[in-house]
Amino acid sequence: MKILKEPDYKRIYKDLIEKKLPHREKYCRNILAKNKLEILDVIALNSILFGNNPENQKYKAYNKKAIKKILIYQRKHNLNNLELAAVFSLSRNTITKWKKIMLK
């Protein structure tokens, strides 16, 4: 059975910034300085570089680690599902589904 590797997001975004968006490099330095980028870092980079385009939202994918971080963020900041959905540009139904899955 093949083990799937995560894409090298750090290299992808460095190349993208270098070739297409060099004027945005200063805003991304802190995130790109990390050894390994997590899904939430990728989302932050994407919003810095391209803004929050609603058409671009349907192709996001989250791993269990990212889902846990998002749900911990909700608890820490005392947010309901609607408020959390607005922060991360998600559907509140998605958040409800994640909660059901994570509680099993």
C-alpha cells in the first residue's frame, strides 16, 4: 500500500511568491520561516496572497490535526459554530459534522 506524502507547501509558496507575487513576500516571511507548514499556515498564506475569494473555498481539505486545532480555537475563544465558520470561511454544517466525527 502506498503512503501518500503531503505536498511541500513551503517550496510551492516560496516559488509562487518569488515568481508571481514578490511584492507580498514581506507579509509571508513569518509563516515561511517555520520548518514545516501546517494546513492552517497554508490557509493563512493563501488568504494573504489571494484574499478571500468565495469561489476558491470549495477545494479546501483538512486533516484531523487541523480539524482539532480549529475546534480547540473555537473552545479557547468561546465561539459558536456560526462565528467559527465566519473566521475560517467554512460552513457551520461542516463544523457540526467535524464535531460529531471527533467525538466518536
